[in-house]
Amino acid sequence: MPNVNLATDNSPDICVWSSLKKEAAAYATKEVALSSLLHATILDQENLGSAMVNHLSEKLATPDFSTLKLRKVLAEAMESDPRIVEYAAKDLLAVKDRDPACTSFLQAFLYFKGFMAIQIYRCSHALMKSGRDLLAFHLQNRCSELFGVDINPAARIGHGIMLDHATGFVMGETAVIGNECSILQGVTLGGTGKADEDRHPKIGDRVLIGAGACVLGNIRIGNGSKIAAGSVVLKAVPANCTVAGVPAKPVGGPCCDNPAKSMVQTLGEAK
């Protein structure tokens, strides 16, 4: 298998990987039934990249596309884009920091489908950029089948993303998500027509999007904004603005410096 250790001494994945191994070692002793899984997935791996390759390939495998073949494909994707492993570490840090239900890096890495779906997308995006579009669409389809998350490989996603619960998340071909965003289940970042053009939303940095919200069309959602659950957003949203309703309208100004980090879902000030 190609080497996927793309970390440097000061990269975030070094810290996350160290914590992940410690947690896995502790649980391998505590939960003997999971010992083989923890060794194969984490403790016997060299780094975060190889652990991701092993874990995701086991999830994605089918009778027609074996785990062994998938390991090679995912490792090649990570080699082609060194940011995949770095961004995965930042995603894990985001989940651990923002989700009160997350008790460890290990829990998120093994079982949070939002985290896994984002990493599968990152690999499919790298494959797409390398001209391997059919493989990219294969990964998109398997991710949709497994996790109910449908992200077009051509879409662009930054780092520090928490896709909470994840079921029903849809992101179109020309959509963009910035850095440090938090998005809940059932969110659609969709287009409004079938013309072959830039037709999907552009989400800024530190944006919080509530469950079931739909953001449609080539519109900009400004940095630090908040979209209330169930809203349908059809017009651009200024930075640091809260919108709600169908169609969504501004209902308040800045709620806090970083709504994606605070995760406060109400329309008032963050406490």
C-alpha cells in the first residue's frame, strides 16, 4: 500500500493521532469484545492516514469492490492531496469540541457517520481532481447508501467541519462550505435549475445551519451567520446575521463571534 503518513511534527493530526491511540488502547483492555477491531483499525496502524484508509475501506467494501482494492484507491487519494489527513484531524477536533454527545476522538472516528461521510467526500474530491471521476462517483454512491449523506465529489468543503447526525444531508456539485462550520441533519445545499452552471450556495466560515434547512441557488451565506432549523433560504445572507422562516428572513444581528462553535440553536444571544 502507498505510504499515507503525510504529517509533519507540528500538524494537528499528530496530536489527534496520539490521543486516538491512547483511547483505543484503554478501550481494548476495557472492552475485550472490541479488542480485535481496535487493533486492526487503530493500534496496528502507523498514523491517522493509514487508520482512515483501513476503517473507510472496510465500510465501503462490496463483493464487487473489495476492501483491498479500496485501500489502494483511498491511499492514492490521500497521497494526491496531503490536506485530507490534516483536515480530518481538524474535523475530529471540531466534533469533540462542539458535540456534547461526543465522549472521545475514538467514538467520533469509529461511529460518527457525519465524520466518516466528510472523509469519504474528501477522497472522492481528490479522485475527481485527478481525473478519476467514475471512482469518485462510486464513493459518493456508497456514502449515500451507507450513511444517507450525498455530497457531489466536485463540491468544495473546508476544514473543521461538524456534520452532526448527518442523515439526509445533500450538497450539490457547485456548492461550497467554508471553514469551521457546523451543519445538522437533513440540510440541503441545492440548486434551483438544471442549467450546467454555478447554481449552488456558497457557505462562508463559522456558519451554523440548523436541522432541515434548505439553502437553494447560487447565493452567499456570510461568515458567522446562523440559519434556523427548517428554514428555506433563497436570498443571500449577510455576515453575522441570523435568518429563519419560509422563506427565510433576517431575525437578528450577531448572536456571538462564532455560532458554529457555540451551537446555540435559539434565535437569542448565546449564553
